[in-house]
Amino acid sequence: MLQVARARPWRPLCAQSIQARRRYVHAPRQRTVTVLGETYPTDDYTNLPPTIAELLERRLHVTPPHPLNTIRKLIASHFEGFKSYDDLPAVVTPALNFDSLGFPPDHPGRARGQSYYINRGIMLRTHTSAHEVDIYRQTPRSGGWLCTADVYRRDEIDRSHYPAFHQTEGARLVNVADMDKLKAENEELRRGIKASRIIMEDCPDFDAITNPLQASHLPETVLPMAQNLKLRITTLFMSIFPPSTTPLHVRWTPDIFPWTSPSFQLEVRYRDAWLELLGCGIILDDTIARGGHNPAEERSWAFGMGIERIAMPLFGVPDIRLFWSKDERFWKQFKDGQVSKFQEFSKYPPVERDIAFWLPVGMAKPHAASHAAGGEVGGWEENDLWDIIREVGGDLVEDVKIFDDFWNEAKGRRSLAIRITFRSMERSLERAEVNEITDEITAKLTARLAVEIR
Ligand code: FA5
Ligand code: MG
């Protein structure tokens, strides 16, 4: 049985009274946390809510007929000869998740505000790249591999962001002596793309200042790799998305990752907006060496793609929460290995509730730049807010927006107002239950974040 000992893993809509829940709000931290049957000591870093710990048991990406399992298999069939790793545990060390990839010590991704920690030394992986170095060590020269897994991030709440999601990581090693063969392969792939209806907006393969080649790399051993990376991924999407009247429209843009250079991102046009599908790049020599290969002889590209982001347009799933549904009206619509259009169950009405509050005295003034960098402003961590709302409201929370944010000079305090949109995928919500959930969110915000309700 999976449980987090510091909290009783009650369900958001069970019949417990508000009083009992208030006792939970004030419960002291327990000494241990049990995740996937293992018990770990907690410390001042522990921030894993029971609602998230429960998700580790779902294993959606290897459970037929779930769409994510189908996507995983479709990707694997495109990368023939690549070895698949689909069963690596989500509980990892920060050393594996960050250090092995050269994340600097002050990288924002390491903050408690952005990642789920079981304790200082153990966390939930935030990306499948956590396994790169270990898998390279098991990969022969000129080999390729894929790894699909559930990953966890404290993130905002909306239709395409969820704190647990799935990624498929893929990588290919190529010997520097084989670049001519690679160029010939690229030509072949290019011909396939020209013959298809896909619209692909490319970006330069490197930029000397903003997206450079590595100092030890000659263009002739990197540019064919960068092209191969983009072409293999573009042809993957060509093969996954059936030809339709509206051609698939994707665009490449430069990106930045601590262990790749040059680096890229791919987005797809979906419902009149750009949806980010993946990040990728040419692996740094340091990481190649940590993975047991000789960087003077082997180049590697790697990508990490969000597979819900592929499944949403492919299966027509309008909201990322649906992938976690236990409702048989969701599960019954799919057949293992087959792509079919999801039929929305009748759409139930949303219910909105607003909460306005003062942040504790001493919190810094709002600051646009640090907001953009991840929401941590003067000790105020927006992700704490999203987690509490998600912990209480579970999957009934469709969206949360801050719609008012001001500084009161006289009080020397910052005020926020948030609007929570509740909607069930499965039924109409009662006003009373939404009120009860909202009251409980309010109680927890007050107890845990020391805010003052206005
Ligand atoms: C990464 O996670 C890198 N590890 C990718 C990578 C691999 C780069 C190998 C270089 C080499 P990023 O943070 O951009 O990158 O996430 C990758 C993809 O995961 C995104 O493009 C998006 O499709 C998906 N994703 C990210 N956050 C969420 C979320 N909250 N919900 C659903 N999907 C998400
Ligand atoms: Mg990204």
C-alpha cells in the first residue's frame, strides 16, 4: 500500500468533516514517508504530497489500452534497433537527476519550489534525462536507446500542464568516422519529408553566440548530427500523425539545457496555439564521458518529449487530467496499439471560486523578472499555492489563475487574488461540495503559508 505518513491520504470528496480535515492541516510532520513500498526518513526538504505519491503506482505508460502506452509503442516502432527502458523507478537522487547532467548548484530546477523531494537526498525524477548517464553506460558504441517514464514537477495548473506527466527520452550514438553515412541517411529522410504534407519551420543548427558548437567539436561532426536529430524527430511525427486535410505544422527553435549544445525545442500547432512537444540537443562531451564513451570518437544526440503533449492532439484529448481518469468511459474508448479519436463525455459546467489574500508581512514586492524565472518572489513560492489547491481539490481543479496582484504601500503588503475553476470530467459538481473544498483550501493557505484572507 502506498502512503505518505505525514498525511492521511483522504480523497477530496469523501464525507469527512471540515473539522477532521482542519486537524490534518495542523498535523505535525511525520518522521517517515512510504513511497512504492519503501519507507524513507523525512527532513526539512520533504514536500511530497500524498496526492502525488499515489500517482507513482499508476504506471499508465505500460498499461494497455491507455493512449500513453500506445504512444510509447508507436515511438519505439519508429526507432528500430533502439533498446527500450520502460521500467526505471521514479525515486532518484538529486545527483542523478541534476549533477550527472551538469546542472549548476543554483539551477532553479533544484529548488524545493520546483521539484518534489522525499528528503534532501531523494527526490522524484523531474525528467527522463535522469537516467541518461546510466543508460549510456549500458549502450554499445554507435547504439541507440529509448526510455519512457512518469516524471514529476511542481508546475502551474492548466489544460496542458500537470504535476505528473510522461516523457520518452531517446538518444543515438554515432562514431565520428561515420558522418558520411549519416549524411546519406539525412538525404533519404529529407526526401521523405519533401514528399509529405508536413510543414516544418527549421531554425539554424547552431549560433556562435547563443547556441554554440562545443569547443572541441568541428562543424563536420556536429551539423550532420543536428540535422539527423531534427529529421528523425520530424519523420517520427510524420509517421505518428496520419495525413489529414490540415497538414501537421511544426517549428524548431533554439533552446538551452545544461548538458547539450547546441540545443533545440520542437512545437506543434494545435488548437490555434503552439504546444511544446520536446527539448533536445547534442550531448556535451562531459556527459558522454560520464556515460562511459569516448567523446573524441562518439557524438550523441538526445531528445526528451512530453508524451501527453503528443497524445492530446493525436487522440483529441482536450485536457491533460483525463489521462489519469479511472472512469471506464475513458478507458473503454481505447484499444491497445490503436489511435482513435476520444469522444468527450458530455461536458459538465465549470464552477468558479475566488480567494483574495494578503501575503505575510515582509514578503517582497512583486517583481516581473523573478516572476518569469519561476515564480519565487521574496520567499513566496507560487508552486506552494498550486500544490495546496491540487492537494485539496484533486482533479476537480481545471485551472487556477492569479487575476489580481497589487502592492499596498501603506500596509507594506502584497495582495493576491486567485480564481479557481472547478470542473469534473465525470459529473456535475454540487455547490456545497465546491464551497467545502474552497473553505478547506482557504484553511490550508492560512495554516501553511501564513496568508491573511481578505
Ligand atoms: C526536458 O525535460 C529535458 N530533459 C529534455 C531533453 C532531453 C533535452 C535530452 C536535451 C536532451 P523540458 O523541460 O522542456 O526538457 O520538457 C520536455 C517536454 O516535457 C516539454 O517539451 C513538454 O512536452 C513536456 N512537459 C514539460 N512540463 C510539462 C508538464 N507540466 N505537463 C506536461 N508535459 C510537460
Ligand atoms: Mg522546454
